[in-house]
Amino acid sequence: MRDDAPPSEVESAGETVEAVFDTVARSAPDIRGGLPGRRATVEGENPSGESRKAADVFADELLCERLGDLDGVGVYASEERPQPVPVGSGLSVCVDPLDGSSNLEPNAAMGTIVAVYDGALPATGDDLIAAAYVLYGATTTMMAARDDAVTEYVIHPDGEYEVVRADVSIPDEPSVYGFGGRVPHWVDDFEAFAREVESDASMKLRYGGAMIGDVNQVLTYGGIFAYPTLSNAPEGKLRVQFEGYPVGYIVETAGGASSDGAQSLLDVEKDDLHARTPVYVGNADLVDDLEAALAE
């Protein structure tokens, strides 16, 4: 939202953000309930060239319909669709409908990510005004960042939800780490940093194959998550609009730091809706150390 935006625009955008978060929270039990029987891979790939589960398609179609019906939402975009979908007039909403859908088969954690932009897509980090993720774990929770604060909610099976942590902040003493990508493809500087982190006896490995689950560990216990630059994928795996910006925003709002290896994720600029970026998020000291290691 522009600093000079009229109060009426600010209020309207705030109401839309609340409606988006409310819709995502109330849709979470339906998404979770729709997972059984949708573990199979379907024909075709998403715009990033990845195979899709039936559950990806189901979650995308449900969220497109429900978010697209909201007043104040002008565009819906998803990792599963090549182009944004005009749905009205107002803010742009980007969604990763089912982060970590490969975890369906082993019955591990998955999530939904939503980013709200006051700008045309592809947007910039400056256009991002709110972000949230839902985690489908032992319980269903939502971590939402807006108005300089992060709030965690627990979502009940009937779609009702309540605050379990207000003003979430990343713990000062880090204790977990999770690094993605195949180790043989890590670049030398990142591997050296990773080995240093691993050598710290106070740090425990937490990596589950769904970014949101790993990031939630970092926000709960302190630490660092990375899907780094790889020798065979210099831009990493994660998408800027759908994962990089919203996760960076949530972690930074909680007092942590984010980086693409050289700058805040929110300062990354890409001109492709499905562009990728390396992602490093966590305690500021660890992210600073990571950037210093990559700069050597």
C-alpha cells in the first residue's frame, strides 16, 4: 500500500486482507478433508515443469472460486496456473495451494501459502501488504503477517479458528536448521556454511520436504531454513511471488531475516510470474553469516 494512500483505500485494503485470511482459514478443513483419494499424479505439469497431484488441482480450484468471489480481490494467481485470473477489481492474491504435495504419499506435513499484493502481477516485494500460510500437521494452524505483526491461529475442523500466539517473534537462541536440494548440487560456499551449522551441537536438523513445515520449525524454535543456489539450478527451486516474498515477509515481520544470498527476499525483482529465487530465512545472525559465506 502506498505511503500516501487515502485512509479510505487503506481501510478497504485492510478489510480485503481480513476477508482473504478468513476465507483461507475457513477453507483449510475442506482442503485437508479433500486430500484422501487425491494422492495420484494427474496428467500435465504446472508452469514450473513439475508434476501435479490431484490434490494440487483440487486445492487450486477451491481457492480460486472462494477467493475470486471476494469483493476487493481483482486477480487470483496460482503456482498451478500459467497466467493470473482476473476475478474482479482490487488487490492481487497469489497462492501456492498445496505446498509439499509430494508429502501426500508418506502422509507428512503440507501447507497452503497466500500473498496479498497491492499491485499488478508480477508484483514486487514493496507491493506485498500481507501474507499467511496454513500448516496441515498434527493440527491445522495458520501463521498470518499483517500490520507489522505475526499471529498464529489454530483452525478447528468446522472452520472456526482462534488465536494461539499473538505477536509471534522468532526466538533469540536458534536451535534448528533445514537445508534443501541434493547435497552433491550444493555450491562450495553454501556447503561450507552448512557444515559449520551442522558442527554446532546446539543445532538440530529439521527437514521435512514441505517448506512451510520447515519454516514453521524455524519460527517456533529459532534457526535457519534454506533452499539454496544449486550447481544445476542457480535460482534454486522456490518461486518469488508464491513462496519467496510471502515467507520472507512473514519471517522478517517476526523479527527474523530473509535473503536470496545477497539481499532481502523482499528486494528481489523478477519480471516473470513463476520466476525462482534461492531462499534463506531465519535468525538475523545466521542469515548474516550465510550472506558473508556466499560473498567469500
